[in-house]
Amino acid sequence: MTQSWNSGYVTDIAYIEGFYVQQSPARMALACLLGNVAAELPEPDDEACYLELGCGVGIGALVTAASNPGWQVTAIDYNPAHIAIGAGLARAARLDNIRFMEADLAQLATSRQADAIPQADFVSMHGLWSWVSNDVRAGIVRLLASKTRAGGLVHLSYNALPAWQGALGMQRLIYEAGVRTIGRSDVQAQAGLAVARDLKGVESRYLTESSITRDLLDTTVAMSTEYLPHEYMSAHWAPAFHADVAAALAEAKLDWVSSINPMENFPELMLTPEQRDIMNRYKDPILRELIKDMCLPRQLRHDLFVRGARRLYNDQRDAALSRLTVVPIVSPGELQTEIHVPAGMAEVGDKLQNMMAAAVRGPATVGELLALGGGRNPAELVGVLVGSHQCQIAVRSDGDQPESANRLNRVFGSRVNSIVAGKTPGALASSRLGTGLTAPPLLQFIAARLLSGERESSADAWIKALSADVVPEKHDTVRHVVHTAIEQRLPILRRLGIVPD
Ligand SMILES: C[S@@+](CC[C@H](N)C(=O)[O-])C[C@H]1O[C@@H](n2cnc3c(N)ncnc32)[C@H](O)[C@@H]1O
């Protein structure tokens, strides 16, 4: 449905709630260091500013504010429904260090509203760039130029080329068939997808010859009603080459540094030896990235930019990485030393295995782990631990949660009233992580109950509450899932200080 203010983006159905760890300050700082550029990681009580553009309902911004009571967080979106939901959650959790601002990014930089936005140490934009018009992108660059402080870090995710090239026709077909359908944009997206699936069924050349369209059309069946129109029904949907994004952000004096997904920065994990030989003919980082993107199935890029790169020599970088603390987010029994990477399955060597085993019993600094295992490569160790989702960077290794984090976690959990609730990963705020821990609704529910003074001995009551809309034959499954979460996930929440011991 067209609305005069939407500039071709979907506004008649709110976007899904989601938490994406790539938006966290610690992940941005890690990426910066991995790219041989200095980065500071302020503590939760320090003064720092975090800015999110196109925040949706703002789960990442809320979690950042609640985990870091000393910071000022600004979350901007032009959809009043998103702002109302995010501001409502902030009010419910009584967060006084987050401001939700309703503004159109096309004009914001030159409007009076911009005066209220402080210069940011960290800026994040997830799922915005490749879905908005050139005017909005230009407005974003103007805002970044004036609101990123010198030395500030910027995270930008976008649909990447050439990985999406085989699906350009598919999106256009979904969009054109969709806009000719009467109804809300979720109805339009479904109508467009139906035509695309029908055409694929009769061997449409461009819906069958690339693996991306073959797989996408199947997976969209299970995707949420709220997600699909935002992905496919934007009039300006345009996947981008990394080189073009880097050139656009250079206008705001932003330098591309690295990928926020740590392992993507290690060519030996991403490319075959023959592909690496060709990439290694070149030193230019933009050309090297294009060569990587020509070889990898990387549809969504998470890039890290810095405003003013303070380059580090390798020994300075290694020293800074060695000082980082890693904290496990899996239990010791879940340690994985065989890791799935685009170049295949990477079985890490014995030394690295020993250090990883020590890390999942952590917290520990990267330097301490290296000393234990006789290793010499902090970048590889921290890259594999964080990139394989077995550890996160801790901004501090102990200390109580601030009440703001407890309040937000109680608000998140109080909204879960069924085991079948929620489709996208939510989060629990953790001051030790300075961000959130990805958490399904069940874990949010359990954390909120524990934060309200209940103990695990209440598990039977929890199972009853969570099973209200579950058929009786499935109650045993609910019981099993709840007990597994208590046994396996609760120790991790305790180690992170999210719930009391
Ligand atoms: C795909 S959603 C991503 C939301 C959020 N970052 C997330 O990942 O959950 C894109 C967001 O950009 C917002 N947006 C689109 N055009 C905008 C504009 N011109 N000004 C401000 N926000 C805009 C939309 O309202 C939407 O919330």
C-alpha cells in the first residue's frame, strides 16, 4: 500500500523484532582490531554514544542502553509504529538513556531534529542500505559525516553483489506482481512469491539456473509474514558491491576496515589455496574483497568502517587483541573444534583445540589462553572463538548487572506466554558483554522468572504456563525442552551475571 511519506519502503506492516550481535560495540571493536586499526571499547559506566539508523523496533538499541547505563543511545526510524513499539519497551523498562527519534533519514542531517543527536562512538545500520532510495542513502552519508566522532566505528550490513545477482529478476518479479495486487504489503509479497514459485515450477530459466533463487523460493515458505514484505517489496531494493558501498561511505571520511564476522577476515578459512594465490597478487583491500566476494556465497555483508583509521603494526594489534577478555556462551560439553567454513570443514589444530577448551571454561583474556596453549596468534584464536559463536568479547569479566538490564530482561520475558511464541532470536541484556546474549523466547521467560525471585524448583509451573496453547500429546516435549534449557543454558546465564546464582 502506498503512503506519501514512505519513499517506496514498506510501512504498512511493522518489521520483525530481532537481535543481531554484529551490531554490538564489542564486535565492532574486535573487527577493527582484526583489521589492524585501533579501537576503544568503553565500559558500561563510561560516557559513550551509540546511534542506530533504521532501527526498526530497536531491540539492539534497547539492549545496548540497558547493558551500558553510562551511555547515551539514539535510535532513529521514520516509521511511527516502530518508534512507538521501541519507546514503549524503553518506558516499560524505565530506561532513561535511550531516545527513540522518528525521522526520515533522507532529510534528517539538514533538519533541526539533528541538533539533538550527539556525536557517536558507535553507529549501526542493519538491513537498511540496500532497501532504501539513493536520496535516503545520500542522507545517511550526510548524517554519518556530521554525527560520527573522529575515531568512531560504523557497522553497515547490506545485500551484497555478486552473491545476489542470480536473484535480481526474482525480486523484480515478486515486486511487480506484488504492487499490482490489492492489499497490504504482506499480501502483495505473498502474491508475488506465488507467481515466482509457479514460474519456477514450469522451469523459468532465471528462477532455476541459480542456486540462490532455487533455495530462496523454498525457504520463503517458512519465513514470517512481517519479514517478507520488508525484504522483497521495497521499490528501491538494490544489492550492492562492496566497492560501491566503500566509495559512498568515503564521502563521510569513513574507511572500510574489515568484516564484522571475524572468520571472514581469514582468507585461509574462506578461500581455496588456488583462490588465495590469485587474491594475494593484489594488496589493495577493495580489490581483495571483490575477489573474495567472487568466490564466496556471501549474500549479506556486515562491514566495519572507521572515521579516521589509526593503523596498528602487527605487534601492536596482537597486544591489543591479547588484552581482550573472552567469555563462553556455550557449555564446556558443547565445544566444537570442527568448524564449518566456506572452504569446507576446518578441523582446528591441537594447540588451538586446547586453548578453545580452556576458553569455554572461561572467562579468560586472549593472552592468558595463548600462554596456556603455547599459541602465538591472538587474531586466529579470538577470530575462531567468536566467529564460531562459542565465545563473546566481555567488556568486563565480573560485577553485578545494572538494574536497567534486569528491568529490560524482565520486560522481554514477561511478553512470552507460550513455548511457541516468537520466530526471530531475541536477546537478554548483559552488562558484562556490553550488549545482548542471543536468547530464544523460552530463555527470556526463564530469566524473567528467576529475576522475579523464583527458583528452578518452579519448573513445573513454568511448563504449565508455557503449554497453555500446546496440544496435550506435546506436553512431554515441552517438559523436555524446558529442562534442557535449565540444565544447559542456565549456567551460561549465571556465568554472564544475567540471572542471580
Ligand atoms: C529491514 S528494516 C531493519 C530494521 C532493524 N535495523 C532490524 O534489523 O531489525 C529497515 C528499517 O529502515 C527503516 N527505514 C526505511 N526507510 C527509512 C527512512 N527513509 N528513514 C528512516 N528509516 C527508514 C524502516 O522503517 C525499517 O525499520
